[in-house]
Amino acid sequence: QVQLVESGGGLVQPGGSLRLSCTTSGTNIRSVAMAWYRQVPEKEREFVAGIISGGNTKYADSVQGRFTISRDNVKNTAYLQMNSLKPEDTAVYYCKADIRGGDYWGQGTQVTVSS
């Protein structure tokens, strides 16, 4: 049974940093495309960043240059390093794994950027 668990969210001041982690169990992520999405109330979930098995990455324009996605296949964990955070980055952040054509999601972790 595949499970994804996010951690690392919290309250941070504008300009601050956070690192989110997404630990996967039930499969090895070595050949899995991983991604981060975020969602605010009454809005659709939006793509933030993605990384494929070969290491290539892609970012939403709104986070390009501030966020970095990475992966550790030994620890079966994906990360999202978020720097220069802005109030508009406030959202619930979700991790997604594309495993054999199916999407698996974590439960989400809240990130709040506020002074």
C-alpha cells in the first residue's frame, strides 16, 4: 500500500524559508515522478514544482527562482525548499507521486506566511 506523508509546514514571516518533506512508503521512488501542489480555500489545487526520475525539474512561474524541488531516492523522500516566502504562498501543500500511471497524494501540510 503506497502512502505519502508530508511534513515541515508551519508559520513563517515574509522573506523566511521552510523545507517541506514528502516521505513515501510501499514503493521505491527511484523511477517515480514526484510533484508538489498547493491549494487555498475555494480555489483549485495548483502545480508548484515537479521532478522526474532523471532529475529534471519544472516550476510554476510564481515560484521560479525561490523554490527548489529535490529527491533522495535512498530515503524515499522528496523535498521542497521554499525561500523568500510571500504571504501569497500561504496554502496547504500536497505531495503527489505518479506510480504506474496512477496519482497518489499525501494528506497535506499547512504553510502560513504572515507577520
